[in-house]
Amino acid sequence: MNPIDLIVTVCAVLSPATCEETHLVFSFNGSLRQCAMAAPPYIAQWVGEHPKWTAVKWRCEYPHSNDRAEKGAAPIAG
């Protein structure tokens, strides 16, 4: 399994113009495209834990070791 960075753009439910990116890192054995197709359950879990936000789009990338600490990425089992 390889670490994949799932980058989700989320917007505030009460202020839809207030958006930001959040990074979820999990282990996934597949391509970036397969990651994006498999992402909805992980996104739903995050939104369930953060009800003031709604996900509007997402993408997958391989994490960059030099900036992972800056992002404050939270590991998610996958």
C-alpha cells in the first residue's frame, strides 16, 4: 500500500463562498484516478465528523515528503 494525499475542497455550510482545501492521507494500492473514484466514503466520513463543512470537489496526489508536516495531514486508514 502506498500513501496517497486526498485533497478535498470544502466549503462552509452557512457561508458557501468560504472554502478551503483539506488534506487526508491514507494508504491506497492503485492509481490516482482509482483513488479519486474510491474517495467518496472517506470524504463522507470526514464530512460526518465536520458537519459545518461540505465537500465540493477532490483530487488525489502522491504526497510530497518535504511539505507534509506543513499541511497538517491527518492519517486515515483505508
